[in-house]
Amino acid sequence: MRLTALNDLVHPGERVDGTWVLTPRHVLQYRCRGPDETVALTGDLVGTDATGLTFQVTGQQAGEDLVGHTLTLRGRWQADARNRLTFLVEREGGRHDRLTLRGGWDLGPHHELRYQYQQEGPDGRHRTQTLTFAGTWDLAARRQLTYTLDAASDSTFRFRGTIQTPSILAKTGELRYQLGVEVAGRRRVQTLTVFGVWRLSRTLGVTFEVPYAGGRVGTMTFGASYRAGDGGTVTAALTARDGRPLGVEVVFSWEILRGQGEAFVRLRRALDETAVEGGVRVRW
């Protein structure tokens, strides 16, 4: 028995008609179609990447030639309507088998998305296993928080929720997002906090720089319109890349803006011109 490029089992020389299934205990199975729905292959999850889900074969009924081997299913990742992590296994003819991770997920120390679950070992004891997804966060149109693993394959988790604080203080260096997630059949509300640095861009947009593992820095990029506020502040109303308002504001203090060089000078000049046109005096 072997696994083909389109995630089909072949034995011997003929394709085994079946479906990939992930059980509630996080065991991957290939179930043959038919009245008995026999299981041809089983395995434990051991890893993931942007376009794959890796498992170790622990048992099968059609020979023992794959037992102990590590295999990888190919496909793409996405979030479902309940904000659960879902893998679409690529199959022949453009079909997909849907594998859903039904437990909870959170953020690691470097903003990586991680999924933890219990798995039974050979000795019968349960151990905590972790799947780690390396990606980049962004805030898209309609205020969707996205986590992109591989843009070329469309492996992107698009989470449905809302910004917890629509008026963000730049000095806090964070972005808080609240969403509902189904975990083990129950819905719960959780808050994701992404930490970074809010800055003005050279084109007078706004960026949010997020640190990741290995010294990598990802940048969220926004358009913005500005207005001067009381107490020496400037408020930037953010827009998405397509120009649509996000309904989110970032409030900068002048102390923060003065350290941003040319961008600060350009913003000050633009606000001065706007104030003159409106007959308003801006205090610096």
C-alpha cells in the first residue's frame, strides 16, 4: 500500500476508494467506502506545515508495510464558520476531505498560532501534543483578522470577530481582537492580543510591526486619514488596502510621532494646511 500525490491509497496497484477522517481523539483514519466502512489506515498527528498535515502510521488492515512510517497529506488550511482550524485534503478530481481540529487554539510567545491536544501513547497515558503554525497576522477588510501560512496556496485562517477596542492608543503597542470559537462542541469567547509597534509610514499611512520567531518582523499596512485632537494627540482613522474604512482608530501622542522623522514632518505640514483651510489653529 502507498500514498499517491493526490492523497489516495493504492493497494496493490489499484486505488482504494475511501475518505480521510479525523476522529475526536485526534487519530487520522482512511475509511474505505462501503456498507462496513472498514479502516485501511490509521495514524497519529505529528506535525504540520503551510500545505500539509503529517501523521505517523500506527496500524492498518491491508498489510504492515507502512506501519511506523511518517506520511504527509497535501492540501490547504482555513478557518471554518465556527473559527475552528480546518485542513482541506486535496483529492482527485478537485474534491477535498475536510479535517477539523475541534479543540482550542491560542498564540505562542512569538505570535505563532498553536493547537494543543491530548494524545494517548503506547503505554496508555495521555500526553499533551502541540501543532505549531508559522505565519503572519494581518487585519483585512471587514475587520477580519487573518493568519497567512502560504499566500500562494491560499492557506490562510480568516477569523470572524471584532476589534475589542475601536480606539487604540499607539503607546500600548497592541491590537486586541475578540472572537467566538467552538471548542469540543461548546462556544466560547476568547481575546487574541497581538503586540507590536504602531508607526507612521513614509506615505502617511499607518503600519503595525509584529515580531515573530527568529527575529522576523511582519508588517500590517493601512491607509489613514488624520485629525488633530486635544492634549497633543493625533488620531488616525484606518482604512484597508482597498480603501474601505475599518472602523478602527489609532491615537498617537506627539511624543511618539516626533521620533518618526520625515513622516512626522510631512504629517505636521499636512495638518497645518488642513487647519488653515478650516480656520482652525493647531497647537503643537
